[in-house]
Amino acid sequence: MSPEMTMHHVGIAVANLDQAIEVHQAIFDQRLLRGPYHDPLQHVSVCFMQHPAWGTGPEIELVAPASSKSPISSWLHKQIGAYHICYETGDLDAALAHVRKHHCVVLGTPVPAVAFSGRRVAWFFTPTRQLTELVER
């Protein structure tokens, strides 16, 4: 039986966080929910947006490079915007064991994330090369 995983957000790489916030407000009528946050471990600045009609549904995470070491820079260089989907799980270790069993490639060990009040996150690629994030509940 697979561990519970609930869709949490879709991550979008952006070059400028302030400009992206304005675009999502003006074009998509989304509201800033949380952030911006600076995460020195992941070398990014992030915020979370959502349309008021979505209620407690999935969020949009805008992710901008915060240093030259940021992995987001390579996505922007390739002109890729939406680049990951995130699932929330009650048992991060069990979820990682589950995805490994299904031939996913886990990228490093879980780390605390500023945007999630220190809750751990982990990243993996599915066998079809979809970048996926897990965040512990």
C-alpha cells in the first residue's frame, strides 16, 4: 500500500520574483498567500500564490534564483517555467522508500525548508524524468 501523498503545489521557475508576483496577480487574479522567503540551503527565493476560488486546493510556488549556485538558473536558461509538482505526505521516509521501490531516483537527503517552517523536503525524478518534491506534513 502506498503512503498518502496529497498534491500541494506546482513550482514555476521565474527570473524575478517581484515581477512574477505582479504578473500572477494581474493576469491570473491570484493572491500572495505566503512569502517571499529566502532559502539559503536551496539557493532560492520563493512565494506561494493562489486564486481565491481554489479554496484549500493546490498552490502555485514561484521560485527565483537567489545565488549563482541556484538550480533554478538552469531551468530558466532552458526557458522552462513549470518544472516540478509537490506532494505533501505524513511520512516522508516511507514515501521516499515507496518511490525508490518504483524506480524513482531520489536526489539527496531530506532537508529543512524555510518556506515550510523547517519541515523537511526531498526531491526525486520519476522514471519518466518528472521532477517531484515531497514535503512532510
